[in-house]
Amino acid sequence: MSPILSLLLLLVSAPSSEPLPEKPRRSTLNQLTRTLLRNYNSGVRPVQNWTNPTIVYIDFIVQSVLDVDGQTQKVTTSIWYRQIWKDEFLVWDPADFDGINEISLSLDAIWVPDIIISEFVDVGRSPSLPYVYVNSSGMVKNYKPIQVVSACYLEMYAFPFDRQNCTLTFRSWLHTVNEVDLVLWRSTEEIASDTREFMNNGEWELLSVPSRYWRLHMEDRDYAQIQFNVVIRRRPLLYVVSLLIPSIFLMIVDVISFYLPPNSGTRITFKTSILLGYTVFRVNMTDELPATAVKTPLIGVFFAVCMALLVLSLAKSILVVKLLHHNEKEMKEMSVSACLLDKYGSSSQSFNESSFTSVKTLDEVDQCGGFDFDFHLEEDLLSLCEPQDMVLQLERILQEVISLKYYLHQMESDGATEMDWLALCSKVDRFLFHLYLLILTVYSSTILLLWISWSSV
């Protein structure tokens, strides 16, 4: 054999220094998952002894109140929901699987309790989380945020000082208490006072979340239920500033307008402007008020009565102005035909008849523009130059003087009567003003007491 051939045989028969690549093994996590789910049936309640109930622990944390709809009686809340139970078929020894103590499994691959919320009325925008955590002892932890749209009896009567108490009841839809029982994960005191996750900068303030366990007996079966009461209170500052304070200011301005003179038309014009402004304000603020189909909120009654008081105030002012101009109207209705009568009468009339005629026509002096006494006195003085008419002219001058006296007396009497009538109307105005203040005070006190009593319930 040639030396070259011997060298080639030696190289081929020599062992290789590099190890051959091993076949990749499955990961321990994959092996554990396959081992647990190999013979697992997600449709069977996970207990070794079927007479033992599956204990489901419930925990509940309120995150925020998103919407409160008084018309449809629905409340939308965002909660953190925790559901924990023991699955006896998902148990392993961590030492056999590289110390793995907890894994995540698909929610569709294992048994999940059929826990529902009894007040649930609509599908919220809850994120879908497809996995749960399972530890080596078989405890399954299903943590997820839920947006709950639930039915709630909303009492809007005390708006905006209202307080609402909405319940969220968790129960198994199918399984009785002998199959699925519910237990609170934390104590009731801890749950009631836990507000650390609540978004406390919105319209609603979370007061407490009391909870209780009870059993519902239906069709000879008992179903376990856990009820959470979400007690919230509205922050009224926004509505007080935008609704109540403007109304109160308008009512105060209306009361102050009573100090305007009643015999001027300014008061009625001013009160009409207030009523018109309040009507426009009510129309603009309609969307701010809660819409309820059961009863009218107290703030709606407040606005309606305020408008009624403004109308009453305007009617009262119109009545006073009507009384003030009542005597003037009677004077204007007097006959103006008396102005065309002769002021002095014929010369054959006696002194008493002339005096009577002059006094009778003096009531219409103001309508006829008054007597021109200076002109007639000058005319009478010129006529004295004739001796034969001297006596007659003196009588007529005397009649003119007496008529002037009666005229001035009548004018003074009319002025005194008008002052007395004005004083009487002022007394009526003050009486109606005090009556209006009394009604306004009683109404304001009643509204305030009702708001205080309803908000403290």
C-alpha cells in the first residue's frame, strides 16, 4: 500500500474533535403547558369530588364614574375586577419544571365560572384580556378592567345636591351555591373605604362601597350573590355657579326694582326686561338640567316658581300704576262741551247766577287752557270811563274776583286730593311689596330646607 493511501485512511478513521449538534428540546414552559392541558376538559367544573363546591373569590375596586343618565336610569362605571378560584386539575410540582411556580394560560382553554352582573344592561368598552394567571397550587387569577353599563334607580329630585346609591350584584348565572359559592377576597371594611384608585377630580365623589353576601332562593334552589353598593355624591359647585347664582341675582334685582317710583313707567319697563332676560336664561340652561321621566327635579320647581314670582311682581306693579292713573282718567272723561259756554253769562243775569255759572265752569278751566283774567280786567277797567255802565262793570269785576277766588280754591283742593290719592297708592304699593317679600322668603326657606333634607339622605 502506498504511503499516500495509508495517510488518507488514517485521516478518515480518526475521530472528529467537534461534537455533533443535539436535537433541540422543548422548553420547560411549553412542556408544563402541554402537560396541564393534555387531558383537560374546559367544560367540566374543576373538582376531584363533584360534591365539593368551587369557591370563587370576588374583589372589586371602583376606578371612575363615567356617566349618569337620569332619563334612561343607567350608570356607566369603570371598575377593576378580580376573580380568583382553585382549579384542582391545574396543579404541579415546581421542582419538576425548573422551579416554575406561575404561568399564564389562555382563558378559552380552561374552565371559567359564569359570574355575571345582575344589573348589566349594555356592553361597555371593556378591553379583552385573553389570559389568566395560574400558580402551582391551582389558584387561577382573572384580573381585568370592566366598563359596566348598569341599571340604577337614580333619584334626581335633589339635583345638584343629590347622592346616588347604585348596586352591582355578582352571581353565578347557572350554578347553585352547592356548585359555585362566592366569597369576598377582602374584608367588607377594607372594600368600603378603598378609594385610592378612584379618579376623584370629576363631577362625582366616591363616598363608600359597602358590600354584603346573601343567597337568592329561586325555584327551590339557592344562588350565592355578592352585592356592592357604589355610593356617590355629585359636586354641586358647577351648577351652583351656572344655574342658581344667576337666578338669585335676577330675583334680588327684581326686589330692588320696587324702590323705583310707582308713578313712572320705568318700573314696569325694568321688570319686563328682567322677565325677558330670565326666560332667555332658562332656555339656554335647559341642557344643563337632568331629564327624568318620573318626577321633576327640585331645581326645575325652583326655576318655575322664580318665573311665576317675576310675573307676579310685574302684575303687582301694573296694578299700582293703574290705581295711580285712575283719578286722572275720571277727570279726562268729563265733558269738554262746558268749555264752549260763555264765561260770564248775559248782563241780565243776577249776581248769584253769574257766580254759580263761573264756579261751575271752573272745573274745566284746566282743559280749556284757563281764563285770561288780565285781558278781561283791562277791558272792564276801560269800560268804567262811561258813567252809565259804572255800576254794572263794578259788579262784573266783583264777579271776576270771586270766580278767581273759587278757581284758586278749586285748584288747591284738586292738588290736595291728588296728593292724598298718591299717598294711598304708595301705601298699597308698600303693602304688596311686603306681601311679595313674605312669599319670597317662605319659598326660599322651603326650597333650602328641602335641598338640605334630600341631600343628607
